[in-house]
Amino acid sequence: MEDDANVSFNKFLNIYLRVFQACFTKKYINPKIVLKPWLTKGIKISCKRKRELYLRTRDSNEKKDKIYYKQYCKILSKVIKDAKKIVL
């Protein structure tokens, strides 16, 4: 009895997976295509720096670090907005 149930289930699963894969094919995206032309090398470096500052402020309770991080975020967001306006 168990063999019949297992065989029936395996047949059902195989049919289901074939139909599913036929209907929902994988779409491959070329990762080399740059979808963000405004993202310059300088902005990437600044984003990495912002991440480092965030980790530092998260771990410490110093007010100077938090103030500096907030100022850095404001400046970086303005730079990103300006870069988007220029390119787009």
C-alpha cells in the first residue's frame, strides 16, 4: 500500500514540476549591465564610508560620531539627488 502511495505521489510531483517549470521559466539578467548611470565611483566610495560610519556609531555611544554620521548622510543624499538630476 505504501509503495502505491509513494509511486502515485512521485508521478504527481513530476507532472506538477514539469508544468510549473514550463509556465514559470527563469529569467536571466546580465549583471554587467549598469542600470544606474548616476552611480559614480566617488558615490560608491562615499556609500562605503557611510556604512563604516554607521557601524561605528551603532557600536559607540559618542554623540560626536552620531552628529558626524548624520551630517555625512545629508551631504551624500544631496550629492546623489544632484547626480540623478544631471543624468536623468
